[in-house]
Amino acid sequence: MSSPKTAVRGNALGALAMLGAVLLTLTSEGILTYPILWAGLAVGTVLGYFAAVKVLMIQMPQMVAVFNGLGGGASALVGLILAFQGEGSSAFAAFATGLAIVVGALTFSGSAVAAGKLHGLLKQRPVELPYHSTIVGIVIALTALALIPAPSMTVGLVQLCLALVFGILLTMRVGGADMPITISLLNSLSGAAGAVAGFPLKNPLLVAVGGIVGASGLILTQIMCRAMNRSLISILTGRTTVRSRELPAVPQADKETSEAPAHQVGTTWQEALQTAERVVIIPGYGLALSQAQWKLKELIDLLEAQGRQVKIGIHPVAGRMPGHMNVLLAEADVSYDHLHELEDTNEMLPETDVAIVIGANDVVNPAAIEQPNTPIYGMPIIRADLAKHVLVLNYDTNPGYAGVPNPLYDAEHASLLLGDAKESLEAVIAWLKSREEPTVDAAASLEQEAETFRAARMLAGAQSVIIVPGYGMALASAQLQVKQIADCLQERGADVKIAIHPVAGRMPGHMNVLLAEVDIPYDLLYDLDVINDQFGSTDVALVVGANDVVNPAAQTAEGTPIYGMPVLNVHEARQVVVCNLDRSPGYAGVPNSLYDMPHCLFVPGSASQTLADILTALRQFI
């Protein structure tokens, strides 16, 4: 398990060992032939397989939290059964039974809250009740008192309820940024619950395995607290997040007296990358959110193919659980040799030409060094600010989970490329490819890149845009890109409408359903009769995978199969952008005269990729 190359085999070995332990236990107790137990094994196997197949890598933190909770819940149930049976004649056995219920139940409820926060079902900010600490103290005192009486079902249920409440109160005050530490602690508690349950059961294997899990989880929790320069108490009490107060300015004297590297001031990220020999990439949770690890792998391969040295700096709490970034990058086959820990990365950065930050905020925030009165002050960070140039690919410039504004965004040697990390990486990759010497094979792609750039420029300058989707959009599953372009245009104040032809798609209402799938507001959709008169006053009409329903031949070419068919008057718009796969006629077999009109720009290719390229270029204009 200590090496990524053998971790898969290590997990498989652990699973087989657990299966062996279960079978050994059933055999030793003489209950191997009980059908209900085999039914339980079957249900668990099916659920485990379903989780392995369906749960995405980005959802692993909440999956781990669920597993921790199930482990704690199982220990609590064992304790309840023992309490119901009245076992535990000795004082030690009675205490161990109650402790198994308490630790298991608080692990279960705490893990449920953690999973809810990680999955977005609950607020990720710390939630604090009035007199929260007082309530917690009362619950702890009552729980301790509940451990004194001899075990019984009534006592066990009281212990269970108090522990469930305690678990919720404990984790609700933890912020999203501290979830990696919380998960590690809950993992430790799940092991401890199992070990405690092993005592009244007189099961040394359960005690040993639970003890190993509990100890390793506790050690990891301590390591991560040190890595963040925080105490576990401050994390569990929610004292690590800013509470809507003004933060002190960065002391100018410190900036002037500190020894700073030679930054590339006034340099664009394109100029910096063009001449860069050493690149350090710093991924964060934003990379995981946008599922951009494969694009990152593509960027690494491209940079190395161009002769540049590429390293990846991993902060110990990047992501939402320990090792989250490592797992995501391994999924995309990023070589483990590229990965470097915080200390090694910081030693490289002063000699680094370009540091590329992807979806990371608090872990690269210089305020941790420069602003003493902030909750992240003293937390070790990756010093991206020491690189000669910094390219930040973050969704926006809002503070991270700690609530502290990041002065790196305003640094003179930093460039921002805001938006979805995956799309920003695509823009960087496209630019790097365009800098290569064009070959005969690359000529077509470069020409298409120029066309998407022109299309983006036309859309960026438009005050009114009508989007016309067709069956090609459905084939390419490009409705999400249509939504993103519409949102981008609306953000800059453009009037955006979507024209729906009654026979667009392959059944009535096909386009409406597809667009509703990506939450495009219904009030943006207009029928043919309503929208046709508006094309003449529209700056740009954007056609996405539509052919016959926008073909002017239906109005001019007598004798053709579509003559007289009502079509959308796209050709009347001041400018037209057509994103169709190719120039071939539609199902009616009639060549589309729109494509050859002087005010029409035809961009060939799959609609999803073409729109993604246009969106990337569009964001550079806006």
C-alpha cells in the first residue's frame, strides 16, 4: 500500500483477507449455513460493486465518509445487540459495550454530516447554533453518565441517541476546507469503534484490526493538522473560517524587505509559456470539480513534447480527503514521478519559469504568510507566488473555504484565466499547439481554430443573438455547450433568444426536452411564427446542427422537396454562424444556399467540440 504501483494489489489482498476473516468467523461460530447471513453477504457484494462502478472519482471523499459511517454504525448495532442480551457481567464488558454504541453512533452521524457537506446536500460553511459549545458540553456529560448503568436495551438506546446528536454537533461546525482532516478523524473513530466492540465479543481479531485502523487514522489526522498548522480543537469548533469581517491589508514593509525572486512583471501568460523551460503545476479541488485531470495529462504531455520540464506540486490537504489529488491524477495515468510534496515543490518554485495553479485557492494563498490575523495564517502553503510568472486557472476570484481573499490574483506577475478549469486548460492547450510549426496534417485544424476565433469575435460584439438548435446538436449532445454560450453572452448584457422550429429534431418537442435537460429557461425559447420577424434586427444568428429548417431554398428554389416549407429566416440576420458537421445537404437532399452567403461563417465539425472552442475563445474577448 506504500507504493501507487502496488496499491491495487494491496487493496485486492485486503479485500480477500476481509472475506477470509468473515468466513472464518462464520465457521468458528457454527453459523456458516445460515441463509440470512449469505443473503447479507450477497447484498453487501452487490452494493459494493455498484459503488465501485457508479461512484465517480471526484465523489470518493463522500464515499469514504459513507464507509466510515457504516463501520461506526455496525459497531453501534453490535453494542445494541449485546446490551439487549444483557451480556457484560463484568464492569469492563459493560463499559466496553456502552462505549462501542457511543463511538459507533457518533461516527455514523458525524460521517453522515460530512458526506452531506461534501456532496453539497448541506452547507459547506461551518454551522453554529446559539450556545453551541454549551450544548456540546451538556451532551458529552449526559453521554458519560449514560455509560455508568449496566447494559440494557433502554440504556443502549439512550446512549445511541445521545451519541448521534453528539456526532452531528461535532461535525456541523467544520468547514469544507477542513473536511480532509475530519474524514481522517472519522476513519480513526470507525476503527476505534470496531476495536471497542471486539472486547465484549471476545474477538481478538476485531480488536487488532480496529486498533490498527484507529491508530493509523489518528496518526494521519495529526500529520494533516501539522501540515495545516492547525489544532484539531480549532477545526472541530469551526474557528478556521472567516466570519464576515474586514481583513488587514498586506504589510507593505514586509513585501519590500523580503527577498523576492525576479518576477516577469508585465508579461502575458502566453509570453511566459512561450519561453518557459521549467513549469510547476499546482492542482486543487477545482480540477476535481471540472473532471479536468485528463486535460491536465494532455497539457503535461504537450509541454514535455516541446522540451519543457514539468513538475506537479501536491499540497497535503488539496482536495477533500487525504491523497485525493494523487488518486485523481493516477486515474488519468499521470506518472507518479511527476508528483512532489509541499517542501520539495517550494524549493523548486523560485527557479520555476511558470507556475500553473489549477482550481487551488487557500493552499496557494500568500495571506497565510503575510496576514497574521487571518484563519490561515501560519498554514504551510505552496509558494506559487515565488515563481517568475503565475498562471491561475480558477473559476473566479472569490475567496476559498477559509474566506480569505487571495492577494496572488492581484500580483503583477500573475495572469488569470477564469472559468471552468477544463475549458481553461483546453484554451492553454490550443494556444500551445498553435505555437508549434504547422504541418500539412495540422493545416485543417489551424484553419478551424481561426474560424472559431472569428465566430467568437462576432458573438462578443453582438447585442442580440438568436440560437437555432437542430438535430446535429442532439447527435453531438451539445445542449450543455449551448447553455454555456447563452449564459456567457447574457452575462455581458446581450439579448439571447432560442428559435425552435416545429420539426427540429426527430419528434415534436425534441429540442425543448433537450434544452430543458440542461436547465435552459423556457422563456428563452420562441416558436417559428414569433421569432421569424426578429431575425432582420438580430446581430448574430448561431445555427447549431440545423440544416433543412434554415435553408433559404425553401423560399426560392421551386421544384425542390422543401419548397414552400416554413423555415427560420436565419439568412436575414446581420451575421450568421453555422456550426454543422459539414456542408452536405440535409435529409431533403437540397444544398443549403445559406452556407455560401457573404455574411455567413461556416464552422465545420462536431457541434459539441466546435461550441466548446468558440466558448473558450469567447471568454478571452469578454
